[in-house]
Amino acid sequence: MKSPAVGVGTALAVVAGMVVALAQTPPTTSVDGLVSAAKEAAGLEWPGTFLRLCVAPPPAASGAAPAANVAPAGPPAKDRWYAEPAKVADNFYFLGTKIHSAWALVGSQGIIVLEALFDYAAPDEIAMGMRKLGLEINQVKYVIISHAHADHDGGAKFLQDTIPSAHLVYGGPDWDAVDKSANHAGGKPKHDTVATDGMKFSVGDASVQIVTTPGHTPGTISFLFEVKDNGKPLRIAYVGGTAIPFNGSAAYYDGYIASVKKMAKAAADFGATALMSNHTEFDNAFYKAHTAANRKPGEANPFDVGKAAVGRYFTMVEDCTTAAKVRAAQNAARSR
């Protein structure tokens, strides 16, 4: 007859333990709570982005802004950055380095190149990479650049000079920055096409839709596009700029978060099941691209993570950015 009492006692203990656990869980409005939520959203798919956006650097480096459009003093040793090109899907190719990504989307009436890499990498990775893959560089109709930082647009002038018939595309504010620059890495390209929100660049049966996402730079643009993978459509959301400073203003973070929400909705509406970026640390592109290229027939594309995982990426980025906003406000208050 004592077992019911034991059962009640056990239940009460469990409830008490849950209450204690809940009490110990940091509120989602605190830095710890936001970081915890972001870590959960990151899951196994987005650890690199989580570490970059949610883990503040040491105080001495915390004021560092995203890299400006200035090339390094000299190119690093080639074996540190060079990567072989890879066929990622039926009409989609990786042309990046071990660190930074560039891509070729092939349509029935031409090719679209995404990103231009550092100036020292573009000739080997993009021009020679296309040749290795059997792609004709003179078929490139557009070179679309996500934002005006040297690791993604240092090769812009090289590509413009190499493929004079191709249109070079930036977001408006970043074209302004390029036009005003006095020491643009790789040389200053000539002003060409300005990407606006919702604009589509098509090469027959393949196209890239622009989503303006200011934040990383004022003119950052992101992309939505579909590729064919083993004959089936694979819809991709491509984030054009990710890194944030850790000492920004509230207005900066609010603007960045607005762009995150905008791109999250655009990706969901598009039905994207793959998420790509322009740094391997954010999407594991270098490894995934070569895994995709070496798949056995019928194996899934490693970039195809599903709609839920794509959605969690944007949740994580929003939580990390909100944590950075709270942290920056706290640091500013302490310094007064």
C-alpha cells in the first residue's frame, strides 16, 4: 500500500527537478540565452557560422570590422589556398579555393559566374578551373559579386578584362564604393550593371534572382537559384555576406537582422533546401563540393540539407546577431 506514496514522491521530485532546470535556463533575451538558442539552431549543419557570429573574439580584437577591400601584402603560398574545381550538380560547378567560394551556373544560353575571389586566385581557380571542367569561359554572360571585399571581388577586373562581353554585377552601394576606391585590390573594374532587389539574370533555362541584403556591406546581395542534380531540381539560397563586427551600433545590428529576416522569408518562399555562402567556414563548401563530385550514382547531394535546416541557419544568425547587439550595448554602458 506504500507504492502510491512512493510514486507521488517520485513525481514531485521530477517536477521539482524540472522547475530547477527551467530556473537555470538563461532567458532568451540574455546573451547566454541567445547564444544557447543559436547553438541549438546551428545543430550539426552550421557550426562554423555559429562560432564566427556567436563567439566574440578576445577584447583586443573585438573592434575588428569585416575585411576591407585591401589585398594582403602578398599572395600566400599556393598550396595553402588552391583547390581543384569540382562538378557539384548537373549544371553547377565549384571554382573556389580552400577558403573562399566561387561558382559557375550553366544554362542553355550561357554561364553565370558567382564571385571573383582574391586577385591572385581568380586566374587559376576561375579561368583555368573552367577550362579543366570543359566550360567555355567566353560563354560567361554575367559575373555576379555578392559584395565589394577583396576576397570576393579582387579578381573582378581580371574577369572583366578576360571576358569583355560578360556583365559585371554588384549591388548599388558597393558599386559606389568600388567607383570611389583609390587602391581597389586587383585593379578597379569599370562600372557596369547594378543589381536591384528581385532582379533576375538568366542564361536560358538557368537564372539567378537577386535579394538585396545590406549589412555585411551596404550593397551586399544574396541569391536564389535552382540547379539540376541527377536530373532533379535543387533550390539554393545563397547568403552574400555573413560576418559582423562585435562593437556595432544598435542601428547596424537592427539593419543586419532585417536583412536576415528578409532572406529567411525569401528562402522559405523559394522552397530552398540548400544553403550556400562564399566562405567554407560558413557552409563547408570546399569539402561538400568535392564530396558531391565524387558521389556514387543515386547518392544525395551533401548541400541538400532540407528546408528545416535552411530555416535554422537564419534563426541561428538572427540569435547570434541579437546577442552581439546586447553584448555591445552592455560593453558601451560599462565604458561610460
